[in-house]
Amino acid sequence: MTELFAIFAAKKQVRQYGEVRRMNAEEVKEKWLNIQKRSYTNWINEVLRPTGVVVNDIVEDIGSGVLLCKLAMLLTMKKIRYQKSPKMVFQRQENIQKALILIEQSGCKLINIGASDILTKNEKLILGLMWQLVQHFHVFTSIKNVKQLNQSMKDEKLMGDVGEGETDEIYEDLSPTDKRKKNTAVKKQIIGET
């Protein structure tokens, strides 16, 4: 009889341990989502800095589509028409749809996300969209630019256009401040500010 009680007690402990384990997994999942939200919010704030727009909560702020339209225009360097202060659901949905179309036309692959997902504040899909944007517009673009620069340097060396010692002068980059000023001016032109 005592063996039977010991087996039941062991099963009960295992069940309790399993629940505690799941709770810890949920806590870890929640912390990970918060880290992603904070990281993507910081990235969006950095991209939107020239516009003066500040994002506090990515899931809430992206819902009207205005933020997504501004972000898409700055990243793709193309203009779109959108409702600047949408009041109705269909206006917000139209803004989001226009932004997603512009992003897709730039070559970014958007899978399994639509305007309705953003309107319903599907956190996981919104964070997935942000990851795709970071990946496409910053990671792949940077790699592509470095490859193009390397290829052009090789081509010029092969053709003899650049003599010894001249390479550093020709490819000397602007200072970070000058780059930032130039990017800010271009971004303001794109979104229609003066």
C-alpha cells in the first residue's frame, strides 16, 4: 500500500514539475518577445529619426498604417500616397496594404502577412515583418554594397585607371556626420518635408 502512495506522490511531483517547467518556458518566451519588440522599435526609431516620428510600442503604433507607409518610403526611397490621418478601418487597411506592396516591389519577400494581421495586432507576424525589413534593407543591402565596391575596385585595378597609392584617396568615405546629413536630406525629400 505504501508503494502505491509513493507512485502517486511521484506522479504528482512530475506533473507539478512539468507545469513549473512550462511556466518558465512561457516566461522565457515573453522575455524574448520583449527583447525583439525593443530592438525593432529602436531600429524603426533610428530609420525614422529624420522625420521626427518616435515609436513607443511597435505593435500599437504600426496599426494605422501611417508609420508603416513612412517606413516603407524611407527604406525603398519611393513615394506613395496614403491617408495621413486615417479614421476608418478601411483607410488604415489601405495604408497598410500600400506599404506592404511597396515593400514587396522592392524585392523583400513577405510571406504569410497581410494588412488584416497588422490591424488585428498579431504580435508574432508584426515582429516577423520587422525582421524581414531589417534583413532585406540593412543586412543584404550592406553585403551587396560591399560586393559592388570590391568588384569596382578590382575592375579599376585591372583596367589600370587607378595608380598605386591612389586607391585610398578615391574611395575615402565621407565622415559619419556628413553621411548622416546627406541621408537625412535625401530622406526628407522622399517623404515630402522641406
